[in-house]
Amino acid sequence: MITELQTTQKVVGTKQAKRALNDGRAKKLFLAADADPRVTEPLERLAKEKGVPVEEISAMKELGAACGIAVGSAAAALL
């Protein structure tokens, strides 16, 4: 659930999410459905390779707000 982002330790943004996935720290990946697929698809593939569940959020603005930032975000990961 997206409410997990408000209470759990997280990283926001594609670069930080990719780093967390590669380091084995990511427990769940959130991707915005309206983000550029060239940005989100490599993250989704990496998450599946690492066995990390992926949840799709309808909008970048919604994902950013859930993370407590004033701008949209294509990706976020729970740690």
C-alpha cells in the first residue's frame, strides 16, 4: 500500500531506487504509471531479477505526495 511510504524508511527517485535494488536494501518498489517507460522499465526488470515486489501507482504526483515531497516522482523504494 502507498501508505507504507509515509511511515517506513524509503528512498525517492530512480537513481536512489536503483542503488537500493542493487545493494539489496529495497524491500518493495513503487513505480508511477504515468512516468516515462524508458525510466521505469529498467527498474521494474531489476526488481523482478532481485525478487522485489513492484507496485504501480497511478500518477507521479500521487507517488511524490505519498513520499512527502512537493514534486512528482517516477519511483520510490521501501528499505
